[in-house]
Amino acid sequence: MKLDEWNRFLYKLDTVQSLSYDILTVLAPKEDISIKRTLKSNHYNHPVTIDYNNIIRDLNKFPTNSYVNTFLLDRNLKILAIGDPISNKSIGEIYINLIQCKQ
């Protein structure tokens, strides 16, 4: 889940002056692990939906490739960017630039 890296990325977003954004993390665990305990131990304090049955992926026909299961949406839920800003730093910069432009 790379929660520590997500925390760092979201902290970076928080430090950008006048940046306003909302985040929702949807987790679809493959194993029966204690998600709440993992979130708490990693100090992940952002909204989380746990989708044990992959309903969101199935309804939206998302691919199983985790690198394309991260989306930046505008306030009208239009997709602005697709890609994992944690695994690809240039995508992270694209996300930050797009958020700044939409302010």
C-alpha cells in the first residue's frame, strides 16, 4: 500500500501554498489483513473506503494494473490524470501542477 510514501506525497501537497484538494483512498485488499490497524500504524489520517469485493473496480471496469488505478479528478469528477504519483515521480509533479492550475 505504500502508506508512508502516500503520507509524504500528501504532505508535499499540503505545503504548496493555497492548494486545496480532497482525497479519497479506496482499498481493495487481496488478503484478509487488518486494514484499520495498518492505516493506524502508518498514521494515515485521510478518508478511506475499504472495498473487500472489488465492487468499485468492477463497476468502473478498472484494469487490474495498480499503476493505472490512481486518478486525479476535478470537482465535476472528470478524470484529469491517470497514474500512480508514488511509483512515478513525474506523474506526482503532473498532479501537483494540474491541481495548482485548477485553483
